[in-house]
Amino acid sequence: MSDTIRYFYRGEVREVSGLKPTRTVLQHLREDLHCTGTKEGCAEGDCGACTVVVGSLNAAGELEMKAVNSCIQFAPTLDGKALFTVEDLQQPDGALHPVQQALVECHGSQCGFCTPGFVMSLWGMYLDKEGQPAQRHEIDDCLSGNLCRCTGYRPIIDAARRMTELPKVGFDRAALTAQLQAMQRDGGSHYSAQGQTFHAPRTLDELVALRAAHPAATLLAGCTDIGLWVTKQMRELGDIIYLGHVTALQSVHEADGMLHIGAGVKLNDAYAALCRHYPAQLGELWQRFASLPIRNAGTLGGNVANGSPIGDSMPWMIALGSEVLLRGPQGERVLALEAFYLDYQKKDMHADEFVAAVRVPLPRPDVQFRTYKLAKRFDQDISAVCAAFAFRFDGDVIRDARIAFGGMAATPRRAAQAEAALLGLRWNEANLQVAMDKLAQDFQPLSDMRASSSYRMQTAQNLLRRYWFETRGYAPLAAQDVNPFACGGCKEKP
């Protein structure tokens, strides 16, 4: 049992107690520490005004410095980590950090409310690239989670280029690594305050035992979804079991033709591993999945366990035939991902189980796989429709067809009738039209703030046609020929 949260902040180890386990890092900064440089904009991880950088040790004991949204991170998750805010960038002689100086020189700040978040996102990239210049697409990705309503983004992007031209400022990674190593706990901890307990196991055995003992507790991984339950829905979560310190859940490896991704692997790391195998198919989705601060905090396992019908990962995982590994007191069991989702927010998971890993099939030479996302914005937006197709061909004959959609039903789901209509047929426009018509029998999508039912159906049918354009036997079109974003705008200009 521990009655304090220990984290490194402003050059010293800080111990705090009495904080409600669902108190956010942002609330702790502004209201408890009176450190008000970090701002609250949306309180849901969308605007980036609250961005901070968190230093932590990964499963290999290496230091990672990641920009995250403090408005949806709970304070107890800081235990054993380091917290950096915009106030920490000032140099010992009082000078601005190159990130800040560049924003001044390039007129990248106007009202200034969003500026601390931009500074911290850019500082995260500055650390990651060790002060070396970034390409335009890297800058765009770095800033994908930051919104500015005053200046426009050109001067901020100019500042991202300018900051690497200024005299470099180093960062003592070795000293921080040693500091964090000294702070690590030997075993699991249990922080209690205001009638709630925040359990933080360190091993799989501890996690299994805790889940069995507290089946009603909220499982917490990256907090990018559950954080909103508190900040927007004002829900009381009860006791929490935090998976973030269980290093056994943070591994990625290949075995039996599958890529095994632990439930604790961050989304950005998971997609990096996946895109080594599926660069053309998942590269754009990786960039468009939320924003970098969200991907730095959220996990693929949490995305799967949450099972949102508009989640971006599940359709393509289902299309590929991915599996979910569940763990509980009775051992492990494996389910096809499509069988995991029973109904809206209902899953085939016992109360004492948790998602331990997902397994994604590696590329097969006879399978043509594509995935597409439709949303109102390119960056940082929830899908109206997310589609994935994985067909196995023998010449131009379809031997297997897997069609999966998000946003079309109460769960991510396959189009069974459209698939059945294609089996054994030639992949031509006439048979494509039959499958497109069958989609109207597979789904009756809802209308909501993101899209109408008719829009969803028409775009789902059109995405199947786009897949045909890319995979037809004669004159298949390259992805850039049918991609509305493939204009080169994110690439460096000569």
C-alpha cells in the first residue's frame, strides 16, 4: 500500500497525497501546484492547450519523453515518472528555449492561450530529433493535436523550422533516467484517497489477482477514452486498476504468422510496428488516428477492449482476421476479434478477465488488403465511416472476401451478405455492383452529428468501389490516383 504519488517535477521528487484518483494532471497542475502556464481548452484531448511532456521508463528501462494531453490523464498515473510543463523550458540564464524563441521570431503566438501547448508539442519533437531539422510531414504530425484560432499555422510551422537553426540546447537524459530508476517501486502499489483506490500492479500475476478480486473495478490503460468519462460525463469510476506499469503487456513480437501486440503497447508504437509490415495499407490511417499526444498515451489493447463502433482499429483488424487474447484466473483464451463484440458496448469477456494482447496476421501474398477512413478533417477527427477489405484471389476469382466497417452498426462488423455474394466469382464491375447493393441488406446505419444514414451507406458502397479500382485485374489504379489527400501537400517541396 502507498499513500502517496511520487513523481519528478521542477528538479525534485514530489510526493502528494489526498488527491482523488480521478483528479487530472491538468487540475493538479493548475489548482494544487498553481502552475498555470498549462491551459485548459476542451478538457477532452482535442485542442492541445494542456499539452505537457511526460518522461517514463519503457519495458527495456529506456527513457521516453512523450507529449500528452494533461486534461485527460489522471494524476496517479504520474507515479514513477517525470512531468514537464512550459515553465520548465526557461534556461538557467533566463533565456528562452529555442522552441520559444522561434515562436517569438516567427510571430507564431497571438492571443497566447494555445501557445504553451504548441511549445510543449514542439519541444517533444525537438527532444526526439535531438535538435535536428524535421521534415514537413513530421511537423504536421507533431502539431496534429494542437489547435490555434488566431494566427493560422504557417508562422507556427515556420517556427518549427526556425527552432533548429538557433543554438542548440541539450537535455540530460542520463541524469533523468537515473532519477526515474531510483523512483521505481519493487512491486504493485495501491493508492487510496476520498473513498477510491487506484491499484497499480507491476506483474501479470498481480494483475490477474487484482482483476479477480475486483471484477467491478475500472480497467485503465491510456486514459484517452476513460478520461472523458470523468471530464465530460462526470462519472464516478469507483476503484481503478491501472495497466500502465505492467511491463509484460508492453511487448511486440512475431510468432506463428502473427504480430503479437501486448495490451499495454502505446498506439503510436503499435502502429509503427504494424506499418513495418503494412506501410501502404496502414500508413495514412496511422497518421490520421487521433493525434500524436493521443497516440502517445492510448493503447491498441485499450482501443480494442473499449470496442467503440466508430473506432479506427477494429475494422481493419477484423478484415485481416485478427484475434484477441484474454487473460483471467482460469488462464488464457483466444477469440476472433469479430466474435469479441456481441452488441453495443457488450463483449464476450468475463468479469474477471482482461485483454492481454491482440494478434494481427502478417501479410500473405495472395491477400489484397486496404483500409480507408472518412472524416470531416484529415487530422484529429473521429470517423464517419471506416472501411477495410481483405480479399484472397486466384487469378481474378475471389476465393475469400472479408469486408468490415466501423460507423455502420452498433459494433465494428463484417458485411456477411456482400461477402457471400462475391465468393467464387470474378472480380469485375458487374459483381462489384451486386456486392455494393448487398451492403444495404447488411447494414442500416444511424444518422448522427457526424453523418446521415444515407451518406454512410453511399460512402460505404463507394469505398468498396474504390477498393475495386485499386485491385481489379486490369489497369489497377495506384493509391495516389484515388486518394483525395494524395496531392503532395504533406511532403517537402523541392
